[in-house]
Amino acid sequence: MVKVRFAPSPTGSLHLGGALTAVANRRFADEHGGALVLRIDDTDAARAVPGAEAGILRDLEWLGIEWDEGPVRQSARAARHVEAARGIGAVDAEGAVRFGRATLVRPDGRPTYQLASVVDDLDLGITHVIRGKDLLPSTALQVEIARALGAEPPEYVHHGLLVGDDGRKLSKRERAASVTGLRELGIPAEAVRAYLEELGLPRGDVRFDEARLRRLAVEALGALSDEELAARAGADQRFGPALRGARDLVEARETAGRLARRPEPAATASPETLRRFRELREGAPDDLDKETAKVIVRELKAVGGDLRALRLALTGAERGPELWAVLVALPREEALARAALPG
């Protein structure tokens, strides 16, 4: 059976390039009726960041990437790694175990990444190692270690990297370079997953296309129901229609926040419009549906109402969501309070 693994190190949040590898492994397993193992490569305790592992798991779950086995932590298998090293390596004067010019076990007894990775791949029955080409230099040594252990190594597949405009590996300092950063920017998970699926298993390096990702974000938000869109924005479900057109969830939350705040009372250029609106709104249900809200807007238009003046009274802004959606978002008493004439 085909078996692949995704093996992040808990040294920080999940990089977008790492997420590309995770998606590629999940897809390969699914296409071949195989399984995906999640392995945490935590052999280097000095570089581990507290909470990083939990964050990586959270990011994978957010992206909808499921694993069939694990998480398997390399740190829990140190004794097995050392046992394997002693079978093929020589102990030097410092107590380290070496294999040719490569160190398998450090003087303090900790196994190195090269050893632990090979031993775990063999013990877990990994058939294919799919990873970024930045790890290509490790492959020859890992193949040699596997064969010294008396096993046939997995098949190695190295994909191109996500790079910035300068052609270099996407910098971790860029907010959009990590899954957590993209979530903070309000990009929905569906858009990130769709972008990574589009990239597939690139043979060469790929320049990160944030504009494409943001187009996918707009499409993903547009596919949500009003209720789901409001929930993603942390708003009452009545706000859903007013959040249409938001380009990301940050913008949707900002729109919801502005609607939720009652503007400061101000003089109006069209008191007759506000009076007529109050008459119409008082005669309508507390919670408006789309059609009833549109009827109110049409009736105001029919009598020459100043819709700009009404929008200003209700939201404090001249532009924003469609007026009918604003009416749906505001309960009757709140809408009447905002449309009250000063004095």
C-alpha cells in the first residue's frame, strides 16, 4: 500500500510552502488509495518553539488536511534511532556515532535529523517521500543510510518551492508566507486550499501569486451562505447580506463592526425621507427579510426619498453595503433610533 508522510518541525508556524507539501502528500495518498502519516520532526530540541506543534496541527485542520496516522513524534523514538545507529556506525572519542563522514548520534546521545528521518520512514513503512527540493541535498545520504540498514529506501519526489518576487524562497517574515498569517489577513481556508491544489506538484519553483489567492478568497466568500458568512465574521446572522462584497474576512468584520456601532446623531438634509422611512419601518416586522427590505427601499425611491440621507443616518457613511442589506442587519428599534430627527 502507498504510504506517505508530512513531517514538519515545530520551529514556528506552518509555512505556506510546508502547506503545499502537506496538500501534495494528501492528494497523492488519496489518488493511490494510500495513507498519510503526520510525523513531528522534533529531534532538534534547541530550535523547538513552545506551542508550535499545536499551531501546526491547528493550521492543518483549518485547511482541511486530514492524516490517517499520527502525530508520531521523533523525540519519543530516540532509543530506536540510537539502536539503529549502533548497528551501522562507529563510536568516536567524543561518544558520537558516525557513519562515514556523517554524524548519526551526537555526543550527548541525541540522534540527528538524517538518521531519525530514515529510521522512521523505514519503520513506518513509508513508500514515497514527497517534499520540497530544498531537502534534495539530504537524499543521497538518506538513501545510503537506508541501504546500510538493510532496507530499500522509499521513492523520493522533490517539488519546486514557493518563492517571492526576487526568486528566493518565500520569506517567513512576510505575513502571507504562513498559514497563520493568511488566516490573520482574513483569507478563508477554502481559498488557501484551492490555491495550493492549483499549484499541484510543481516541477520548478513557483512565484507566490497573492493576487490569485485574493481572487480565490472573493470566490470562496461568495460561495458561503449568508449565515455562514456572518458566522465567519463573528457577527449576528442578520448581518450576512450586508457583508456581501467583502474581499476577505477582515473586511467583513470591519463592515460588521461599523454597522453594529450607532453613529453620532447629526442634522439631516432630508428630514422628510427619515419621517417616511420611520413610518414604513414601524409598520414592518422586527426582523426584515430581503424582499420586505427591498420593498421599503423601492417605496422611498417612489416618493423621491433621499437614500443618501437615510444611509448617513443609519450608518454614518455615504457608501457601504446595499441599503436593503443595511435594513436587514438592523432590528426595528435600532433602525428607528438611528433615523430619529434631532431635537
